[in-house]
Amino acid sequence: MNDPAFEARIASLRARIETVLDRALALPDSATAQLRAAMRYSTLDGGKRLRPILVYASGAACGAAPELLDAPAAAVEMIHVYSLIHDDLPAMDDDDLRRGRATCHRAFDEPTALLAGDALQAHAFEVLATAGPASMPADVRLALVRELAAAIGTSGMAGGQAIDLEAVGRTLDLASLENMHRRKTGALIRASVLLGAIAAGVGSGARHAALARYGAEIGLAFQIQDDVLDVEGSTAALGKLPGADAARAKPTYPSLVGLEDARRLAQAARDRAIDALAPLGSAGGELAQLARYVVSREQ
Amino acid sequence: MNDPAFEARIASLRARIETVLDRALALPDSATAQLRAAMRYSTLDGGKRLRPILVYASGAACGAAPELLDAPAAAVEMIHVYSLIHDDLPAMDDDDLRRGRATCHRAFDEPTALLAGDALQAHAFEVLATAGPASMPADVRLALVRELAAAIGTSGMAGGQAIDLEAVGRTLDLASLENMHRRKTGALIRASVLLGAIAAGVGSGARHAALARYGAEIGLAFQIQDDVLDVEGSTAALGKLPGADAARAKPTYPSLVGLEDARRLAQAARDRAIDALAPLGSAGGELAQLARYVVSREQ
């Protein structure tokens, strides 16, 4: 992150997605003020916005105008936020702090947090199916819905969380840990990369396959780095308490292979992600920078 | 329900949706056995299946073959089941009994029930976007996704549940109670009717508008009758404890206008539903029978 142009680009994408989310969640309805406030509270003003940034970067690499990418970018972030809200609930991780602020059920209450997550999932699909330029063909929109839905069900995010639940207090081998992470975090990150490509009209072919590989590897790199930061990080940088995984006896890369090897595995996944970009030629430059950023980040 | 042909038709639709759901939830994945078991437990072998029956009946009234209707029928039932699982959670209604059996979080555990609901919502959209005959045009599939998503977000089901939460212990006027019910239960029932029409290629026009009105009124009639049955019913017939709403100080039609007037309001909504079917001519006969069934049912 010592490239000012790259940093400026990330900052501008963060500002763009903030505006897009703000507009997407400006739901006019006084009868459900508390629910809408909870959805906005958890979605706006926070987060790294990695997933929407990947949508914009992948879409740009495939030649799409940013207007085509706003809806998928908003959808993946809403899905991410819904998963955080539900993960933080007392029945799950029982976390008090998220992105440096009270978690949704602490700032509001449990039923409202449950509903806010549920409604954000529905809203993500609504945005994907309706928002953006009317010129986007129906089969492209439908492919977006299909990709997102597949990434967050039992084969993807929800399945990964279920594996995570069953793994608490048990020892996983490296293959099982990787399977869990590829689904729990990786599937939505991979889908973010693919949604950008699909919105750009790249729904199949060599570039699509390259981006699918890139997305899977950057997703894995991201999660390993997350595990590393949970050991090394500070509350100030993370916006949540470090050491939380270890305290819950959750299997992590550092607990399984040690901190140094975990770092090496993250770097190896990063390198595979960058290698996968070859078919995109020079258009893959920004995505390569993002892969490096994901592994060097400190929060 | 004294028409044997109608009863046989309902029974055959229930058998059909059971098979469709069983297949849709045969997710091959040993790593998430518990999650899949919970999804199947709550979805299969139970329920009135009103929503899928409405998809089939509405689709048939618009001339669609049943094969076109399986995916939307499965999707609306999965959404309904997800909402029941989350409603039953300790943070919400804290119910032990549903459809005559232990609720999902009692039969499994809270985190699994939470995830099962989340995954069922995602799976509903996946089924809608992918299942069924490849010949179904992308714009029809997309219209299905759009209709369902709009019906279950803040403007629909989740919004209605939020209003319900905020209403506990307070007195609502009749307009607010109707608004709550039209969203909490009514929106998904109306969407079920519309999904059948959309899958049949009736995405707009006079028949679509007629079915939208029918769906809204039958949804309201259903919910008022639900309130009535909560006062009158037996545990054996309901599969849950009667009087639960009153015990929670939830506003209901009987508590607001008395049992007799509640019954009359349900019948008035039923009559408006049947009147709305006029543009369909004789093709609306089965839907009219369903409207009568909804108000005369005892469970």
C-alpha cells in the first residue's frame, strides 16, 4: 500500500459504495423505523469494503462502467453485513464489538438484529434483480442472482458457518480447515470477483475462469490473514477484540500450523491469485495489487 | 371442504410439493450434515402448504403446466419455513412446538436453527434462479426473483415482523393491525399467487392485476382466520399451543374487534378475494374454492 494512485483508487471506491449503500437503504417506511435504523447502522460508515471493491475492480478489468457495478457491489456488501450481524448474535459468537462499535444486537436488540440480517439478505437479491441501468440484459441479472445465491447457501457461506460451528473445540486437519474457510469467507469473496465479471458481460470463457481462480485464492489468502491478525492484531486496528478465535477454541491456521507457516500459506495463496490473472494481461494489474493488499493489511 | 374433487386436488398438490422440496433439499454434502438435516426437518413432512398450493392453482388458472411451477412453489415454501424457524427462536417468540413437533432450535440447537433459516432463504433464490425447465425465459425467472425479494424484505414480511415486535404490549388501531398483517403474512401469500401467474407468462395486464388483488385479500383473510383459530383452536388441530398470541399480549383481530367481528372481517376479505377473480372467468374457480377453504379451515 505504498502506491498513492492505488490508495486513492481504493478510497474513491469506498466513497462510491458508501453512497450506493446509503441510497439502497433509504427505504421510505415510517412503520419500520427501528428495523431500517438497524440495517443502516450495521451497513453504513464502516468496514473495509473489500467485497464491493473486488466487484468494481473485477468489473473494470473486464471493461464495465462503474454504473453497471453499483448493484452487485451493494448486494455483496449487504450479504456480508447480514452474515456479520447474525454471526455476532448471542446464539453464535456473542460479540459486543464490530467495526469499533457496538454490534447490532447490542445497539438495538436481538430480535431487531435477527430481522435486520434477514431483511438485508432479501434486499441484496432485490437490489441485484432491480437496480442499475435498465439496459442490463435479463440473463445477465439472472446470472448475478444465481452466482450470489449459490455462494451463500449450504455449499457456500452458510455451509462454511455450519462447519465452523461443528468444529469448535475439535481439531481439524488442514484440508478441513481450508474447506471451511473456502466456504465461510471464500465463497462470497470469489462471488464478488465473479459478479463484477458477469455484470461486465464476462459470464464464461477464459477470463471468467481466470477470475474464478483468482477469487477463490484471494478469498483463502484473506481468511488466513484474518486468522493471523486475530493473533497479532490490536483492538484499535481490528475494531474487535483480538484473540477471540483462540478464546473460543476455534481452529485457525496459526493454531494448526503456527504463525510463520500461516503467513507463508497466505502468501502462497496470494501468489496463486496473481498467477491466475495471466489471461487478463495488463487489465489484471489492479486485481494483483488488491491481492497484495489483502495479505499485507493490518486490519 | 365438502368437494371431494377439490380435496383430492389439494392432496395431490401437497404430495407434489413434498417430492419437489425433498429433491430441492437433497443437497449432497457430508461436511454440513447437521445443517442439512435441520433444513429438511423443518421443511419436509408438515404444514398446510398453502403457499405452494396457491402457486400451482394460480399458475394453472393462467394455463401453466405444473413443471413450470415447481421451482416457485418450492421457493415460497422455503421462505415460509425460514421465517417460521427464525420466528420460533428464543430471541423472537421462543416457541417449543411447530407443526406438532419440536421447533428447529429445540430439535437441533439455536445456531443451527439460525443458519438453517438463513440457508433456506438463500436456497429459495437459488431454486428460483436455476431450477425448472431450461426453456423458461430469463426475464420470467428474473421477474420471479424480483417479486419474491420485494415480498419478503422491509416492505413485506421482514417489515411486518418488525411492526409485530414493536407492537407487543401496545394497542394498535385496526389500520395498523391490517398493515402489519398485510406485510407479515399477506405479502408472501400475495407473492405466491403472483409467482404462479408470472411463471405462466402472466407478468402484467388485467389477469395479473386481478391476481394481485386476490392474493392480497386471501392473505388478509388467512391471517384474520389465524388470529381467530388462535383463540378457538385446540393444540391437536393447530400443532402449536392456542392462546399464544394473547399470552404474549400481541394485538390480534379478536382482541381488537371481538371474535364475531373478526370472523366477519375474514369473510369480507374472502369475498373481496373471490370478486377480484372476475377477469379470469371460469379459470378462477379453483382459486375461489381456495379462498373459501382458507376461511373455513380449522388449522
